[in-house]
Amino acid sequence: MASTIPENESPNASSSISNEPEKPPIEPIRLPTVEEIRGQDIWNNCGVRSIVSGVMGGGLGLFMGLFIGSFDSPITRDEMSGRQQFIYTAKQMGRRSWSSAKAFAVMGLIFSAAECVIEKARAKHDTTNTVVAGCVTGGAISAKGGPKAACAGCAGFAAFSVVIEKFLDRYD
């Protein structure tokens, strides 16, 4: 019986051709729509980005304050009735959540504004923007404590920002 393999090809050559993965078809490039371009332009505005970050930071602080405030217990817990304990805990949760919401809102607003302005000034999107924005944020938040506190806040928040950037791996 005659072989179906041509004389100049070996049996292994035909099997290597069939083992190659199929390449996906090349798709044409899709241009963004007018709405997508407008959305990008709005989001690239530092004011919009800062306000959104401040609102989101405030929301995060609100929930964190509610969670942490629920663990605050009165010292005289044995002397309080169940209703008094509930009212005390609810008030503590409200105070703690409002305080945390303000702090996180300010932190998010300052960090986002600083990072956006630095990014636009440098015309680069890299970790240096995050370091400088972290320094500005930490220094601004701790400025009431004096120059040493501002420097410590600057260094601490900048280091924290770098750790978060590396963890999230935003820049390649």
C-alpha cells in the first residue's frame, strides 16, 4: 500500500503544522465615540476628579466610623440598661462616623488634587506623582502639629502611597 506522505516531507513535519495554535483574527481599531471622549475630558478635569475622590473618601470614612464606633463601649456598662447602652453606642457611632468621614474626605480630596496637578505639570503618569502627592497630603494633614509633624506626615504618607501603588501595581 502506498504512503500518502510526499517523499520530501517527513511524518513529523505534518504533525507540527497541525499543532500550531490558530491566531485570532485581526480586528479593526474602534475609535471612541463622542460621548466617550466627553466623559474622558470631564474625568481629566482635576476639580472633578478631586471632588469625586473627596466624596468617595467621605463615604468610606462614614462606613469605617460606623464600624469602629460600634466597638466603643461605655466604662459603666454594668450600670446602664439595654436601651441606654443602645443609645450610647448609636451616638458614639454617629460621632465617630462623622469624624472619619470628614478626615477621609479631606485626605481623598487633597491627594487626588495634588496627584492630578502634578501629573498634568509633569506630563507623565508614574510613581513619582504618587510620592509627591502623598508627601503633600501627609504634610497638609499634619501641618497643625508644626514643621516636624508636617515632615513626618509627608514622609509617612509618601511611603504609604508607594506601598499602595506597588501593591496595586498601577504603573508597569
